[in-house]
Amino acid sequence: MTVALTLMLEFLHGLAFFMLGLFILFIIPRIGRSSILWPMPLLALFAFGEAVVAWDPVLAAAFGLPTDPTGRLSLLPIGLRAVPTIIAYWALLATNLSVLRAADRPPTLTLPLFILALYLIGLTAATVWAGAEETAPWAHMAARIGLALPGGLLALLTRRQPVQPGTPPVFRMAERPLRRVSVTMAAFGLLAGILHPSLSLLDLPISGVLFPVLSALLTLCGVAILSGLIQTLNTVQVQVEEWLEEVRQAQALAADRERISRELHDGIIQSIYAAGLMLEGVRATIPEDPAAAQAQLSRVLQSLNQTIQDIRRYIFNLQGGFPQSDLVSGLEELLRDFRINTLLETHLTVSGEERKRLSAEQRQHILQIVREALANVARHAHARRVDVRLLYEARTLQLRIADDGVGLAMTPTATGQGMRNIRERARLLDGTLDIDSAPGHGVTITLTVPLKGEV
């Protein structure tokens, strides 16, 4: 019964570390060239090596192989049985040596490879001197004491290592789960480097009872390391996604600022500058020709009134704070502000019921499309009225913005930045955009957005 229990726990032990190795192979392409996480391939080698060490007697029992003269079940020839143990625990030692060195100098495998070379030279000499059968048990024990135990002690040192000033914030936030991984690797090194060799030297009745407990503890170590790495990856992924979103928002804001700055310089500032020059001319003309000065002053006032309308339009474009819970309320507020700023007549019609839920991002894009369209009307259309119709259908939402202005062919908006912004937002909504216009008959913009998810 004890043998069967030990083999079952060894199978679970190997499974835990095999899953750990697979997970590390999965995340290696996602961590790139980070100097903090670069030893992951070594950790994967340790995990797979430990899985082989644990599954070796299980597979030998499954194939019905007898124990060898040393009392061990194994699929491997006696001269190669220590190889998986050596590889696994050298990789554990190399992982923690690399993490320690990466704190202040570029990571390197020089020292781990030197240690491995010394170990292999000693093992070869012992095998030649005493024979493979005599050397095999001691090779396992030497690998555990000489490689796994130092690897565990080094993991304790990495846990106490302070975070370097140049460490990116995203990895600082993952510091806690990474340190839990270090503590677990230290526990593994102590169990595999001290407890396992000690049990191997005990009499069979005692060791036969304690080996299942050791297998269970090593299995828990594998599960804990896997759990810590998963939490680390999730933390890093969430923070990277938030950072990317902030970068996208900053780029969009910079593009908007550049566009507005350009339009202000080419439009409003130039208009004000021209009005100032005209006023200088009025001042010089008043003594000689008051009638001409009065006519020129009227032109200045007309230019300033147009500039005031342009300033109002820019203020309208820069307004923010859309309602996040209700698209209809956001449209009503948008049209109300537009009416106050432009004195144009506006009308909103809503048909159907909202049966599919819109996300906050979808509402934001839709309201921005309406705002950009209204800004184009205020600037170019020379319209008197704007009608906005919102239609909820079973699988789509349709938004129609129509004005009674001069039409798109008479305005410069077709290839302008505003229309490009509208088309880009329609693409982000996975929607379609139709623009219908004729000279003297205004412009009608129709946005159709597919809806997903029940309310």
C-alpha cells in the first residue's frame, strides 16, 4: 500500500512540475527580453527535469520492471539515471545564480557552467574508479546536496534582494508574487537537498513511510511555484494593457492638440491679426475720411463676430464629460450645448428600445462622432437646423445626423481631419458609415453599429 501511495504521489509530483514547465514555455514569448525575467528558460529546464525524475519510477512500475541492485525502479540504464537529477538541479542553481547576478551586472551562465563542468568531471572520475553501479546512488545524492541545496539557499538570497531603482514599475508591482516563488524554490531546495538524502540513508521501514510525505510536499512546491508565476504574469499583463491604453489615449490627445493648434493658428489667430491691422488702418483713416473709416470699421466688426463664432465652435469641440450610463441623455446634452453655442435649431428623435447593451467605449465613440459632425455643421454648412435620429433595431443601432446646409460639395470637410476622425471611430465600432449630400440640400451622415450582449 505504501509503495502504491508513493508512486501515485510521485505521479502527481511529476505532473505539477510538467505543467509548470509547459506554462513557462507558454509565457517565454510574452516576456520578451526583460532582464528581470530572462532566466525563465532555465526554470523550465528545471521543471521538466524534475518531472522526469519523479516519473521515472512511476513509468518503470507501469511497465513492470524490477528494482535494480540498489533497490530503485528506473527506466534508464544505471549509468544514465543521475542525468535528469543533475540537469534539473543544475538548472535550479543556475536560475538563482542568474537572478542574483542580474541585480547589478548583465546576466551570464559562466559560473553555472563552470560548476556543472566540475560536477561532471568528479562524477566521471568516480564512475571510472568505482563503477557505475556503485556510483549511481551517490551521484543522485551528490546532485541533491551539491546542486539543489545551494540552489535553494540562493533563492532565499534573491528573496531578500532589494528592488533596483531602474526597475520598471510594472515589474515592481509583480515583486510580491515573484518573491513568493523564490521562497517556494528555497523550500524545494531544502526538501530535495537535505530531507531526501537523509531519508535515503534511513532503514527501509522508516523511509518507506516518510517518502510519500516528501512527495506530497514537493508536489505542493511545484503547485505553489506555478501559482506564483501565473499571478506574476497576470499582474504584468494587466499593467501592460493599462499602460498601452494610456499610450493610445496620450497619442490621441496629442493628435487632437496638434490639429486644434493648427486650426487655431490658420484660422482664429490669423483673423484676429487681420482685424488688428484693419483697426490700425481705421485709426489712420478717421481724420481724412470718416465715411471710409466707418465702412472699414463695419468690416472689422463683421470679422470679429465671425471669429467669436469660431471660438465658440472650438470651445464646443473641447468639451468633455459625456454621460456614461445613457446614450440618449448624452445626445440630449450634446445638442443642448450645440444649440446654446451656435443658436441653430436642433431636434432629436429616438425610436425603438435598447435591447442590447452598449459599452462605455461604444457610447464614447458614438457621442464623439456626433460632436465632430455637429462641429462640421457649425463651421461649414451654413445651416439653420440639425436633425438627429437614433433608431434601435434588433441587432443594430442606427444614428442619422442631417442638416439643411449648403451640402458637402460646397464645403472642405470631405477630406478634412474631422471626417477622418468620424470614419476611424466608425471603424473602431465595427460599424458602417454612409454620407449622403447634394449641393444646396445639406448633408446626411448615417452610422450603423452592430449590437452585442443582452441588457
